Amino acid sequence: MSPPREQPGLFDLAIIGGGINGCGIARDAAGRGATVVLFEQNDLASGTSSASTKLIHGGLRYLEHYEFRLVREALREREVLWANAPHIVWPLRFVLPHLPGLRPAWLLRLGLWLYDTLGGRERLPGTRSLDLTRDEAGAALKPGFRRGFEYSDCWVEDARLVVLNARDAAARGAAIRTRSRVVAALRRAECWELTIEAGGRREIVRARNLVNAAGPWVGDVLTGVVRANAAAGVRLVQGSHIVVRRLFRHDRAYIFQNPDGRIVFAIPYERDFTLIGTTDRDYRGDPAEVAASEEEIAYLCAAASEYFREPVRREEVVWTYSGVRPLYDDGATKAQEATRDYVLTLDAGADRPALLSVFGGKITTYRRLAESALERLRDHLPAARAPAWTRNAPLPGGDFPATGYDALVAAIRRDFPFLAAGHAARLVRAYGTDAREILAGATRSADLGPVFGADLTGREVRYLMRREWAVTAEDVLWRRTKLGLRLDAGEAAALDAFMREAAVAAA
């Protein structure tokens, strides 16, 4: 390999990791005027940030572990994120059936009362009791369930949340470098000297400060890239999910208690499916190789079958996914008891460039984590002293009222009458007001280019390549969208070929 090329200039901040925390920090810092570069070794959100349960929630079960600060902060963020990204975040009601022999009904009601009051809820409806013998939510459950509760949280398209933060960071001047791996970080007297490997070449990039937001690889970056002496302090916990055909017709989700103390969600997913998750177990190995084990799949099928009238069988599982949560190692005995709160460690001094490492965190609190990260860096990054700004700043495509999704779909269908109702609804859910950029100038379906399956068109794919760093069919089908559930192998291969040709033509 030839010697690394040296890139001119000096960034204020370099970030390792293109998950939700890295992209959130990049957006916040760029918006305050810092010069920012972010490096992601694969695709944006290709690790933990696309393997969540897709919830913006306070974490009802964390109340049992007395994590009141975390729950309060997360609850307050629900409506903030809903307002800033109403295309990819929306309210979801959760049904909690009471199962005699587990947590008593009075304890559930007390926990839900705390949940309603801790977070300054304004628009989300509060908790109510349910008679499951009369309510439609009881129809899908076994006959023995008579009483339950219903409360509010929110749903999020997790990988799209990451990409939209990256897009806004880029719009504010940040350089977003996907498929670029930081292989070495050398601390000089005045800056970090980073060796970057991308496309078979190496280059040197310099930055005054460095953020390690590598998620499950945070420890590897500390020991193998930065070569720090401090212990990593990370606990890797695997969470797996299964997807089956739709188990119930209503639009509410379920939260189920289990005898082992864990909870499992069953959530309406992509119109025709139900998402069931998650597991919690310690993980040892390469995070890139994580996959749902047969043991975890069986656990989730069995947990759901304890509640649903019709059992969930292994052969009904159409897709599984798994992620590794990089939790801060607080010494908890069980994986499910380890804190979900984030921990930021700062390695710096008056005479040397700063290194900030990010441990843990929830997708719900990524925006507050970013604010906290910049607060920690304020003595080293002058731009961090500028006022926080993201609380009331819409993400790309989110510049419409939080309750305005239906009106926006109607407007898109009026302006582009050739669109099928489902197609228009999906475009608005994914892109919000930016759907108009994809559709601009089209007067008939043929203007959108080839159709690869479902309603995925060449016009949309080119947009994802041009505006959202999509390179492969996997990027499009499993992160920018979830149309991988609907396209077969041949259609996916045709999409990949189209993207390769388009990339060559654009080069």
C-alpha cells in the first residue's frame, strides 16, 4: 500500500462512528459552527442503531432499577423528537395485560402513574385501564386475560433517524465519510493525527479533538486505534428481534411481562407484520458477526405464545435481526440490570488534544447525549460554548406539524395524482416534505423510472444514493427502507446492479 496522503486543513472535531450518537454529535457541533468530520467504517446505522426495538420511550422497566434520571430525560425527549421528525416518529399506544402471579396490578398502576408524571407529557395521552374482555386489544389474547392498562410512547424509524442527523450535519458543513475506517489515531502536541483507510487507500486527517462514538467497537477503538492505557469499561449486551406476519389488526402495541423478569414487545410493523423483541444477554465476539440465535428465537416465540391466542411458531418467522448494545459496565450481575444510561469519559488536559468516549445510551436520548458531549468539550472546543439549538430544530423533511402527517399525504396525492395511496403514504413516512424532491417534475408513474419491487423506483434509489450515502442494495432495502421484507433475491440483485451502474455513471 502506498504511503498515506495528507489532507490539508485542521478540523475542530473528528468523530469515529456513524451511529445515532456519532451523527447526533456531528449535527449539534456543526450547527454551533465547529468544523466536523465523521468517519464510519461501513454504512450509516449499520450496527446497533438499526437493530433497536424502534421505540422512543422512557423505559418503563427502568423504574424498577430506580433509574429515575434516565427515565425522566427519555420521557421528556419523546415529544421533542416527535415535533422535530413527525415523518419518522409518531405516537404509539401500548397495551400491558395483567398476568396474575407476576407484578401485581397496583404496582403496574403505580409505575404507570410515575411514567405519566415524570416526563412533562403535553400531547401524548395518559394511561387508562382496559377491560380486555370487551376491548378489541383482548381479541388477539388468550381468554384468561381480563384486565390490562394502556399507555403512550412513540415509534421511530431508527436507521432513518441516524441518516437524517447525518444529512443535517452535512447541510451545516460537516464532512460525512462512510466506508472510511480509522486505523490509527496519534495524539500530537496540538491535534490528533488520524490514519484513514478508504477504497484501498490511506490518508492522514488532522483534528483538534476526537470523539469515540464507535458503539460496540468503542473499546476496540480505545485499545487498538487510540492505544489508550485506560480500561474500556464497556459491557456488550445482545438484543435480538423476530418479525412474523401480522398477528392482530389494530394499531396498538403490546408489552408482555415474563416470569424471568424480562419484558417483550409485540409491535405493528411495516403494515403487514409484527415485530417481537427483545432479548438481553451478554455478548462476546465480533459485533459485526452478531445474529439472532435459535435459542433467542425460541425464547421470543415462547414469550409471545404465553399471551397470544394463536401460538407464534418458528416457521412463521420471516426475518430476524440482532444488535449489540455497548453499555457502560457498572458491575451489574445480569445483562438486563446493566444501566442503559450513557456515560461520557473525557481524556484531556490543558496541553493535549481531547478524547471523548461514549458508552451506552438509548436512541431516545441521543440528542441530549450530544448536548452533554459538547458541554464536556467546551474547554477544548470553542464552538461548544455556543447555545444549544437542536431542541426546536426540525430534521430534514420534518418541517410540518407533528399531527400533520395525514394532511401531507393528502397534499402529495393531490399534487401527484398518479401515486397509489400506499406509495404516497410510504414516501411521506420516510421522507416527509422531502418526498417532493423525489417526485419533482413527475406527471406519471413512468417518470419515476424502473420499479424494482413493491413501489421502490429508480427515482427514489437515485435520491438515496445522491442525498443519503446509499451504496448497496442492502443500504436501501434494510436501512433507508425496510422493503427487504417485500423484495425477493432476484429483485434485490437487480437493484444492486442498477446502483453499481449508476455509481459508475456518476463518477
